[in-house]
Amino acid sequence: QLQLVESGGGLVQPGGSLRLSCTASGFTFRNYIMAWHRQAPGKERERVAVITNTGGTTNYADSVKGRFTISRDNAKNTVYLQMNSLKIEDTAVYYCKAVRLLSEYWGQGTQVTVSS
């Protein structure tokens, strides 16, 4: 059964850090581009970061450049999102996504709340 399971969300103060993890099962992880998206209340879902299947190339939304880092461990079927210098506007549900050709799969999401 195909699954993407996110973890690592929570409540953090502005300026703090969190690391999200997304562990995959049921498909050949190393063949898939992986991405993190987020959706804040009342807003559309937006892509935050993406990483190629080998991890050789990454891309970030302008709003998180220099603060977030996406990485992956194909041996562990896991993609990570290191989030530093968090801002209140980073509050959202964060989702991981696996993409290959015409197929895409989503995780269930993990809540990140940045608040003092």
C-alpha cells in the first residue's frame, strides 16, 4: 500500500526551527521527485521546496529561500524539510508530495504553528 507519512510538525516560537520528515512506502522512492507544499487557512496550497530524485537539484519558493532546506535519504525512503528562522506567516499544514511522470501522491499533512 502506497503511503507518505509526515511527522515533525508542532508549535514553535518565531525565530525557532523545526525539521519535518516524510517517509514513503509502497513505491520506488528513489525514482520520484519529492516536494513539500503548505496550505495556510484561507489560502491556496503552495509549493515550498522540491528536490530531484537523486537529490542533486533543489528549488525553493522565494518566501523560504535561505531559511528552509530540503533533503532526502533514498536509503531510508525519507525526505526532510529543515525550517529555520521561522516566521508567523510560515504557519500552515505542510504536505509532502511524490511526483513521477503523470503520477503524484500526497501525504496527510502535518501542522506547523509559529506563535509567541
